[in-house]
Amino acid sequence: MSIENTPQDELPPRVDLYAALIWIVIGGAIAAGAWNMDRLEHLHINKYEAPGLVPGLLGAAMLVLGGVLALRSVRRGALRPPGQAKAGEGGRRLAWVFAATLLYALVLVGHGIPFWLATFAFVAGFIGVFDADRQAGLGRGLAAQALRASVYGACTSAIVTLVFEHVFLVRLP
């Protein structure tokens, strides 16, 4: 089932441009930090097992996708004078997303809560809060929304935990 945005539901392209710039800065910082990490050459570590490899690739991907989002927003008119868009709505949502992500990274992970449980709570809560309007627009009840968010949270938590522990061989908190 696809959902099409009507013109009054669309956020102005400038909001995407601001988000893109944030992703570019964060991705660039992560990639630069990963590049500067010790490669453990003195321990004769395989270059494909260097500690900064995965974060570097993820940071580079964030940087590239931020650039794609920036180009898309410019093509949609982000650099034109602002129209009669709802002021501040996109900024408020972005601030809430940033706050939720910081809560997950700085409070939930590594402070006595198992990683899988923190990830489940974050993903389920995130979907429950930020997708509630869309789900309500589809005529789905609160119980169905909560169940869907819980299933997505459980699946994401299981997959991320298994991949990090068994593929990347990373012990999670």
C-alpha cells in the first residue's frame, strides 16, 4: 500500500537541505575520525579488520547520501525564497529526532541495559511516535500501531545484534 503526499502535507525542500547539511557534517566527521583511528599495523592486523573500517564506510555512506539529499532538495527549490510553508515544523521534528537519537546513544546503550533491549526500545518507540500520524491516517488503531512498532523493534534489534556479534565479531554492551 503506498501513501502519496498531498501538497499541503509536504515539507518545504529547505527542510531537506538543512537535514542534508547535518548528515554531511556528521558523516564527514565519522569518516574523518575513522580514518584517523589506529590501524594496528604494529600488531600485523589485516587491513580489512582495522577498527575504523566499518565506521568509516558508514560515515562515508552518510556523507554521500546527505549529498544526494542536498542535490534533490536544491532541484526541488530549496535555494529559492521561502514560500508560505509552515514555519518551524520540520525543525521541531528534526530536533525531536536528534534528541531521541542522543537518548539512545548516550543513555540507553552501555548503561546497564543490554544492547538488544535498548535497540528494541528505541526502534519501537521511534516508530510508535514518529509514524503515528501516518498510521492514524490509514485508519489503523492504536493497538495495531503498537504491535507493528514492537515487531519492527524486535526484528531490528535481533538482526543488528546478530550481525554485530556474529559477522563483525563485536561484543555489544
